[in-house]
Amino acid sequence: MGTKKMGSGWLKISSPEDLQKALTRMLNKILMCEDPVAHAGRFASLANAWTNAHRLFLEEEAIAKINQRLDALERK
């Protein structure tokens, strides 16, 4: 399932990858604003959230691969 735009610009977030996309959008808006330094605290908080979402995404991929290998071993 992916990020889906809802009616008034809302995004449906149903996975860590969706969250990363939404956070990236917000981070880019801060960087493009007139005075991004004024939003340094907000940027740092969002960057931390993005990092955690990315870590979760990578962990989910690793778990899926382990489960596939386990399933293959159990079928033998």
C-alpha cells in the first residue's frame, strides 16, 4: 500500500515508507522557506523522525527476508 493523497492534501500513512515520504515533504518545505534556520529545531525533530522511520523500514525488509528463508527451510 502506498501513500495516497486524501481530499484536502492529507496523506494516508500506512507504512514507514509512507511516513518517510511525508516527513521528506515537510523537511523540504522547511529548507525552501525564506529563513530555514528559524525552523532548525523543527527540522531536527523531523529529521530524527525520518531516521527512525527509515530504520523501521529497513528492519521490516530484513524480517521479511528472514521469514522467506525460514519458509524455504521449513518446506524442505
